Amino acid sequence: MKAALLALFLTPLFAQDRTLQPPEQPNPKTLIPQSLIESIVNEVSGSMAMNSIYDLAGYEHDRLADEYKTLYREAAYMEKMAKQFNLEDVHIEHFKLPNKTWDGEVGELWITSPTKRLVVSYRDIAASLAPGSQSGDVTTELVYVGRGDRAIDYKDKNVAGKIVLASAPTGAVHNIAVREFGAAGVASFANPTGRPIDRPDEISWNNIGGRGGAQGKTTFGFNLSHRMGQELVEMLERGEKVTVHAKVKAAEYDAEMQVPTAVIKGDGSSQQEIAYTGHLFEGIAKQGAMDDTSGCAVTLEMLRAWKKLIDDGVLPRPKRTVRVMWVPEIQGTNAYLDRYPDEAKKIVAAFSIDMAGEDNRVNRNSLRLMRTPYTVNHFINEVTQQFFEYVGDTNREKVQNRRIAYSYMFPILDPQGSRDQFYFNVEKHYGASDHTAFLGHGIPAILMNNWPDWAYHTNEDRPWS
């Protein structure tokens, strides 16, 4: 150990080599021999998983029209990388959606008076144009109504034909301002899922609902940051008449769900399967690094390392086939299991990796293991918990062992990762991810998820968070 050797060099008067002493608090044992754990740790690359997140969600992409005719950018990437990593039965499942899907093209909100300034643009921040917005080009007065999600907020205010500024979520404001009081559109600085005070430049992914053909009752909405909203409120509260220009261009496309999938084939001794999922989409419009693609990047790297160790002769093939599905959250998993009921019957356990690898210091969070419901008692709870506890115990500094080294006893660290200890919690069942789809099909399933997330469902859900 480097730390132990350094300690010896700095303390030459010690008569005894402390590195030879057994630790007072040794590393725990697991179901896997330590030699195999070491082989796995030395092959798995956090950097490669992070690179996939940058490739998938390094910034908010404008989804081009051609993607609706061929493959979504994310699905094509997962298929390409799975083939590159020598996984098996790599292909994409296609599921038609019953309704058209919304797509933003242009979204600009300008102040035109008393000064001319661009407030926000879809070009720069895709989350700023509320999904569901319809095309429009309006120059009109901006009116602040407070929260804007209650009829009383509009008392003695004439908002007809004007753009409403409000602090409640965009959809709720649009529902009243446009559909009841005739406003031309809305702009909201609500951030119900993020941290608007701590991170005032976050813009939340709020939609306004409504589908094609409802243009008479659905106009447009802009999502603003807390800072943008407060600047506009301050102008209006000074008594200034603020005129704004909103330009929106949106389209709707026939769309489908795309589910890239791959396997590591079993050794033939069992017909059973183990399934892993990460969600690649949460709706077609919304994008995110943590809450969309991180679980996909983790499972991709997991299967890459696993297959490499098999090909190198370090690990045998698993007895059961291991299948991974990169899905539109919940809906895609259900569609796959419904399409292949015989395959679903072969799956004996499933693992959903939703949000993983987030910066613990920035978000003050931990990786949570959500066990199966009490009605679905299964050994995957104890097996998975054992390895959570193993990583947590070996990747923290134990004061009992400081006479050996001021360091971790078995560091599982990436050269480009943090040096934080492994923070985790084991908790009772919680839904809201793909494990619920497996549970609904009678398959024991657990969830792994980082929480809390300071950039949850906002434009700041990027790799650096």
C-alpha cells in the first residue's frame, strides 16, 4: 500500500513494519471470492461510463426531424456501443405510439420595451420551451399575476391577449391563464423539482399538456429560471410597462418507442434470465444526464466489463442469460414484457438502475437500494445489500485501522473519479421506475437510485452535476 509505505519512510524509528499487522477491522466477506472481486474492480471503468454520459447527454440536443424517421440519437448510440463491446443479440425493438409526439424547433422570448433583450431561447436551453407548446408569433404586454394557478390571482387583471408571468408551474398557469382568461401565452419561473434558491439559474422541465388539434385552447409556455423571473418581476413592480415578443415554432411527428437490448448468453444449463434496465428516455422531448442516461451508461459498462472478463477467460459464462434493456421509462419496459410473455416468464430477477454516479458532495446524496415490496420477499434483497455494504465498508477510512494506513482498505476508485467514501442507504420499496414494470409482471425487482438530486428534471441535469 502506497500510504503504508509512505508512513514507514516518514517514521524510521518504528521497530515494527505496521503493514504486516492484521487490521483490527478487516474487510467483510462476500459470496464472491476476493480474487474475482479484484478482477472485476480492475476491469470496470468509471471513466468509460462517464464518457457514455457525455456522449448521450453532454448538452441539450435539438432532436432533428430525421430521427423520427429512423433512429433516435440515443438508441443508435446504445446499439453501436453494445455491438462494439461484443455483446450478443444486439438489436432495437420498435413500438408504435398511439399519439403524435411534440417536438420543439424555435422558442424565443424577447423584451422589446423599455429595452430590447433576449430573455431565453430554445436554441440555447431546450428546457425553456414548454413541451406541448404550439407555434405562435406574438408581441404584447407582459402581466405578472403572482402564482397564477388560481382564478383569484386574475382578479382585477386584464390578461386577454397578453403574456402572463407567474410563479406556479407552467402547465397549471397555462390551464387558467389561456384556457379561462384568454391570455396569449405564459412564462413561469417555477422550479418545483430543483433548488431555485441555491441554484437560481436552473430551468425546470415543465410542460403545458394538450395535444395536436387543440391549438384554440393551447398556445405556448416558456420555462424561466428563478433569476430570470425575479428580474422581470422587479421591472414590473417598478411600474414599467414591459412589452415582450414570443416566437414559437413546434411540430408533431408520428413516433415510436425504441428499446435497444443486448444479452450475455448463459452457458446453456438454464433457461432462466436475469434482467437489467436503465431508462434512456423519459418522454421523447425531455433530456438529462442523471435522470435519463446514467443508468444506461452504468449497465452498458457493466456488461462490457463482464463480457470482456468472459472472453479473457477470467469469468465463466453465467448459468442464466443476462439481458439488458435501455428503455423509455416504465412504458418501454411494459411494452417489451407484454410483447414477449414467454421471455418474461424466464426472468427470475430484475435490477433497475435509474440514477447513478452522481456527485455526493454537490447533491448531498447517497446511492439508495430500494428493496422489493414486503409482498415480494426474495433473496436478491440480501445479496444486493451485501455488496452495497461491502463497497461501503471497504471504501471508507476506519479509525480502527489507522495504525496501518490513513486510507481505504480496498479502494474502488477511478483515476478520474472522486475520492469520496461510498455513501449508501438501504430502504424499503419505492416505485416510480422500471422495477415496477417487472413487479407488475410477477418478477422480483429492485431499484438503485441516487437521491436527492439538486438538478432533478432541470436543464442543469448535465454530466458535471
